Amino acid sequence: MASRSSDLFAAAQRRIPGGVNSPVRAFRHVEAEPFFVERAQGAKVWDVDGNEYIDYVGSWGPAILGHAPSVTINAVCEAAARGLSFGIPNPLEVEMAELLCKWMPAIEKVRMVNSGTEATMSCLRLARAFTGRDKIIKFDGCYHGHVDALLVKTGSGALTHRRPDSAGVPQAFVDLTISLPFNNAELVRAAFRQNKNEIAAVLLEPIPANAGLYFPRQDFLAILREECTKQGALLIFDEVMTGFRVARGGAQEIYGVAPDLSALGKVIGGGLPVGAFGGKAEIMDQLSPDGPVYQAGTLSGNPLAMAAGLAQLRELERINGWKLLEKLGAQFEKVARDAISEARIDVTLHRIGSMFCLFFASEPIVDLSGAQRSDLKMFAKFFHACLKRGVYFAPSQFETGFISTAHTPEDIERTGAVMREALASL
């Protein structure tokens, strides 16, 4: 049946590659066309055909207060009235820097950028300059943006479209990247032995959230910290997803491991394009204009993104948002587990705070190979059964779901009922 969404998608395909501006939005993993959103408010989105959905994507993470929270909208409007962009320092940049360093003590100095990709790319350049080494260790399934050297056995959209590597990446870049299975400390030690004095950094999502969602084994992060210190390499945490979402101080607060550098994004922009990276002062001081490592961006630290991010973070703290998110997350886990138990289908639920994933596979799932055991056709059927009933989960088995403070207990109970119906229909 014709719809405004299908008409828009047809028009988009004529002018935009694949009809989308980011690959996972294409819905190809679930063998469908995407719907187009007209508006969003709180925990709901409405498409251009008037359908309402309870949203568990939340713009892929940043909508931690829900969509269009008044505190953030008001802050953006006030900032916009004073000017959209200056290309000159503004006070909000300093306020954001102070807040990030306060909430993440491992960050002594920080620089704003415009995306998580820029943040991880800058961390790599900085690590290589600081150590005088070229090679990087990363982990299979961890996604760090579309940086050439990091599109090796990656996650997120690349994994969704069954292209874990990218065309156009020179082999020389790939040769400098060592990708290992997550949670295998012995292979990390072996890589250091085999590449003595060549590894600049170990880069990872401390909680991988781009190949589904799974967790570090006990002491895995602490072992990485120990090995990096021993080998003279930097430990870089990509907390673009987890920063200020799983806890006030991110995953590094939960696991008690301090990285040398951290990449941030999502929540600190309040829905606007933003990223940041920071760490030890002696490392960050290598950046221009003080040091030899060049990094720049005309819109970095722009007043709209800073205003939105500051408003969101301060509101989270004011309402003790992490306590509320844990309560809502626990309720979601209960209704989901009840639905799974009734269905008697192999589904593994992972959750930490307000982040979750349902793998259509049996336990244990501790790395990419475990996640890839999932039944993708079963997931697609489940996705469509939920969407038809007004619940929008991410259109890929290999993405994470997000709960916001705007989700109500009633929203979650309704979601549990939809999941029961959807699983029963499989």
C-alpha cells in the first residue's frame, strides 16, 4: 500500500546513496524500507503517515532525556538567539570542558569536536605522536566511526550490511591495525610480544555496543590497563555510547579503570552533532597550538551543541537520572525476560542500566563470534511484529537499544505485552 514514507524513500534514493545518510537507517537488515519521522516527543516518535511508536533507538543513544525535552530545547533557543556559530571561543566551551573533567577524573584536558568519528580519529593521531609508534590494537565488533585504520572487523552499520571492512581503505592502513577477539587477554599479551615497541595504543569500547551489547569479563579491562602501562602504550576508551549513559562517569567509573584517553559523544550533545576527546594533560598538550599534533574544526565547540549538551547533562544530575534509568531498565529486563520465558525461544537478553540488546541466540555471548550466532531472520520477524504493534527497536540485530528518562512504567509494560505477542507469533 502506498504511503508518504515509501514516496519519500523513492525520492531519496534518486538523490541520496541508498536513500539514507547513514547505512543502518536503510532497514536492509530487516528486508524493508525505512519509515520517515515527522516529529518526536518524549519516548515517542510519529512517522509521516501518522503512526505512533514507543522509541527504543533514541537517535542511537543521545536522547537520554527523551526527544525534545523542554530544558534542552529552551537552552538551544536561547543560544541560537545569540548566534549560531562564531568561529571564536565562547563561554559554553569552557563550561563543558570543566564539567567533563569533573565527571570523568581521567580527563584532565579535553577538546571538542563534531562527531564520535572525529574523536576516535584524533585519539589515534595523538597516541601515535605521543608514543612514536604506529600500530593499534582494536577488537572485533567494536565500531569507532568510519576512520580508515579502524574499519577492520568493525561493528554497527558495516556489520549490519555484512561488510565488516570497507572498500577504499589502503592496505597500508590495515597493516597497522591488529584486530583481536574481545575478552581474550592472552591474545593481547601475545600481540604485544610479537610487535615489541610498535604498538601505540589499545582502543576499545569498554562495553561493546555496536555488535549488539556484551560485557567485559572480570578483570579484562584491568589487564588491558596493566599491559598498556607495562608496554608503554596508551589505553583509549571509546565511550561515545557509554559515556554519561551507563553512569555519571561512564564505563570507566563502573569498572574502576582509568584510560589514558577517552572519546565521547552522543549524550554530551543533547541531540546535536558533537564529540570530544580528552585525557592526561601531558598527552593532550601535544595538540596544536601548543604541540605538534594538528587537529582543528570550524564548528567544534559551537554554542548550540554546547548549550544542548550542558542542559541535558545538568538535568540528568538534577533529577538523579541514572537512578531512574536503572529502575526503568530493571523493569524492562523483567518484562522482556517474562516474554522470553513464555515463548521458549533461544533469546539472550543483555542489559546494563538503560542499554539493552536481545540476541536471537543462546548464551554465552562475550564477543563478536558469539553475537554472530544470532538468527537474523528470526530477529527480522520479531522487529516487524513489534513495529506493527507500535514499538520501534533498532532495525538490526547488531545494534543496542536505549531507554530514556521519558519512558514511563506504562510504556515499558506496553512494550512487554507487545514483545510477548511478537515472540508468540514467530
